[in-house]
Amino acid sequence: MGSKRHQDGRLRTAIRANKKNNGAARKQEEENGKFLMVRALTLAAVMAMVAFCVAIGGGVALLFIAVIFFGLFVYAVWAKAGAGGNAEGD
């Protein structure tokens, strides 16, 4: 069965390995959270732009919305790439 000291050593090693794994999982959760936040902000911005378009009601507003939406899309892709993921998708 082994000595008490040997059992303690194995237990400590298992705890250390578990802590490392938890750190990696926490980092992945943070990255997913960042991406979800960017997606939620993009959705909120799109809704605001649609409301703006309805309030003004014109072609200029539609052009304005298209430009901002494209900028947000580029920002979302850039933020995902900057967060450590790849820009092509997971």
C-alpha cells in the first residue's frame, strides 16, 4: 500500500494538477465571456441604430447605420482575435 509520506505526496501532486486545470478552464470562461459581451453590445447597438433610422426615416440614416454596423462587425472580429481565439471561428 505504501507509506504515509508516499500517499501524501501523491495527494499533493493530484491537487497541484487540479489547480493547473482549473486555471486553464477559468481563462477559457473569461474569453467566452468577453466574446458574449461583444456580441450583446453589437446587438444593442444594432437595435439603437434601427430605432434611430425609424425616428429620422431617410436614406442618409440607412447609410449611416450600414457604416456603423460594418465597423462594429470588424471590431467584434478583432476583439475575438485579440482574446486569443482565431478570427475564422472555433
